[in-house]
Amino acid sequence: MTGAVGPTGSITGRGMTMSDIVARGARQQPDVLAFVDAWSRRTYREIDERVTRLGNALLARGVVPGDRVAVLGRNSTEVVEAWLAVLRIGGIAVPVNFRMVADEIAYVLADCGAVAVLCDEAFSEVLDDARRSAPEVRVVVSLGDDLTGVLAEASAEYRERPVADDDAAYIMYTSGTTGAPKGAVLTHRNLYLHAFCSMATLGVEGDDPVWMSAAPLFHIAGLAGMLPTLITGGTVVIPPSGSFDPAATVATLVDEGVTSCFMVPAQWQAVCALPDLASRDLSRLRRISWGAAPASTTLLRTMIDAFGQAEVCTAFGQTECSPVTTYLRGEDSIRKIGSIGTPMVGVEVRVVDDEMNDVPRGTVGEIVYRSPMVMSGYWNKPAETAEAFRGGWFHSGDLVREDEDGYLYVVDRLKDMIISGGENIYCAEVENALAAHPKIAEVALIGVPDPRWGETPLAVVVARDPDDVPTDAEVEAFAREHLAAYKRPRHVRHVDALPRNPGGKVVKKTLRERFGRVIEA
């Protein structure tokens, strides 16, 4: 048993961290490949030594346990090593969205009180600008060419430090689609239990699993998703950042023998549209999963047809829940198509009204959670934390309904629901119906002011073929066949692409700013 002696002589337990998982791999299978990216292939032994050296380099620069250390970098093994080094010395890692501008980065650094930043050289200039508004940052370590020298100069001696299960491991900033980002504090226990509960729900993969996520590493899907693979001694493939390249992604799936892959719906749609997909050898791919944004039933049917050998799995949840709360397993992917499935092991859910009363099955309500995987709170935001946990359950902000078999279906985000003439219009339902139109690739619904009804729905449409854009009359005729009159969009606007945040979610705030005032009374 490892641990530290407490003030009364008792042993205070040491939690199992993500960094410990890699150290365990280095002891048990040192020469097995742990991480692959576009520039390197590193074994568990190599990763473990580099993490120890980087952690010692941070200690030598004055970083102490409990300090917040931001990590700003494109997808790479070095970014993961940076997280692990922070955790190894008892610090708190803060992944930062590299697409943000200086003011946004400054907000994150100041909000969490970061004392150090591990940063790609490419972002050194924007970091310099951000630091003017984040004076607590006193240490900067480059993740570029200078890192080799930093590691060479640092000690390779590992010294274990007390880390409790409930200590903060990461501060993950939410996407901020409805306001300023909040830092969700995830503990070591949150993430470790999430990994095991996912494995208990989905099953442990054997045969040297190889996992890949096309999500950016500052997104919770990329961070938490790799843990089951590391626990079972598999290999994590990290694709490069930048514009999503479906052909290059499929080539990586084939070349690395990927067995399980996560992507957001927009990425799966691009992959499924590749003309030569059927000719590629994807026989090792056993599970494909999606999440982070809604997927239409049209896309899901396409995925099921395109990847007949693989289980199609829906993963639903949010950053604050580490992140997955419900799964729809492959055997139900057709029978319950469009559902987000049932709660995974270790998650209790209720569907409630505004007064926290359970609603009858089939009735729309907010899904609330109780689970050891739910965050400890929002960093330095006690009022927002109390509001999120009112009534003793975590409030998701997602509106769902439960069918007679206990399967859940998302109908909208609470803040996105449109109320028109006293009728509730659930955007996801309308979007799903319109997405089946043969000329529509993607669609987002927003509410715009209406002098008679208060609000009325407007559809923002992306055409499948830019040279064959559906007319307003065609959209109206299609909607008339599939939707009740009050749900049908009264207005249509066409765009080349929907605005999305790095997690793949449509940023409806941007659409409201662009189109919300164009409708004349």
C-alpha cells in the first residue's frame, strides 16, 4: 500500500492518477507502443521517463502541488505528456483551446490562476499577449524543439507524492456556447471511475486494442476517451490538428489498425461521403462511436450501412460528467435509432420538471444526474455550482423524453427551445426531420422574434450540392409532410457551413446574431 503518513499517524490513501496508469504500463509492458502521432511513436517506458523528467523540470521551476498549469498546444503526444507531468507532481492540468484569441486565453489563465503554461512554439506570441492580463503566470515551458533540452537537463528520478482521489486533476473549460466558459473541476476519481464504468458498460476489448479520437485534445472526449485503452495496455493514436481531412483520417485508421474510433457527427458524415470508403480495409475496426453534437437518423443509417462490421455506439453526456452518461449500444442502434440509449454503469438519471418532480414516461423534461463521475464543481464559482446542483442532482440543461422501454431521446437544449404561440418547439426534432431532405446536408433551427407568436422558427440550411440549393418552397413542402404546422420553419436561410465550436457543436448564438434580426414584422 502506498500513501503518506497523516498528522495523527494514520495512512492517507494515494489516489490512482492518469499518470500512474502510464507508470503501471511502463512496469508491466515497457516496450509496448503507448502513443502514436504524426511525428513520433513512443512506448510506455519512453513516455513514463519523459513524464518524470518534465514533472521534475516543473518542480525545479517552482511549480508545487495544487498549482494550476495550463497546456496550450495542437494535438500531439507532447500535450499528453504535459498533462501527465502536471498530474505526477500533484498539480492541476488546464487544457486550453488553441483556437482562442489572446483575450480568451487570458480569461482562462486568470480565472484558474495558472502559475505556469506548457505551450507549443506556434502559440508563443498569442500567449505573450494573453499574459499581460494574467500576471500570475510566472513559468513558461516550450513544447517545441526546446523541450528536448529541458528533458535532458531534468532528473529522471521518480518520487511519489501524495494525491488523494478527490483532489482536482483537470479544470476543463466548457465551450461557452451560452455564455462565458466555466471551469469544470474533474477529480482523479471522476476520471478513473468513468473509465471503468465505460469498460463495464461496453466491455473490455482484447487483441491489443488501438483507439483513436478525432477530437482536439483540449476536448474532454479526447482526454477521457483514451483512459480505457491505457488501462488495458493498448495504443492511443493521436491525429493532427487542423482542418479535418476525411481521406487522411481513413488512411490512419487502416495504417494503424485502429479498433475503436470516436468522431463527431460532422466528421463521420465527411468520412461516409468518401467515394472509395468501401474499398478500404477497415476490418480491424470493431466499434465506431459518436457524440458531442446531435446526429440525424439519416446519418446514423449511413454509418450503419458503411461500417457493417463495426458496432455503432452513441455516447451522450457533457464535460461536467467526465463526460459520458448514457450509451446506445450497437445491438440497439437500429431498433432504437435516434435514442441516446440508457444510463451507463454508475450513473443514475431522472427526467424532471422545473420543480424537480419526475415527469411521466413520454413527457419531455430535463435530465438530471447523480454519479461519482460528476464534477466537484465549477472553479471559483460557488453560485453557479449551487445552481447546477440544486435539489441534490446535477442539472444538465438537456431536455429529453423516456420511452416505454427506458430509452432516452434528446429533444433540445433547455436554452435552445423555441416557444411559439405558447407551443414548445424542440429544435432537435425539427432538425432531424429536415435533415432527411435529399438536398439538405445539415440544418440548424433557431427562434427569431415574431410580432404575433412571440417567436417563430427559422431554419439555417447547408445544401448537399452548392449548385442545387433547395428552394424555400421545397423546404416548406417537405416540412409540411413531416411536421405539425406550428413546428414548421417560417423562414429559411442558406449558408456554406454551420458555425461550430471545437467540440463540433453548432454555435446557435452566432446564428442568432446573424439571422435573429433579419425577419421583418
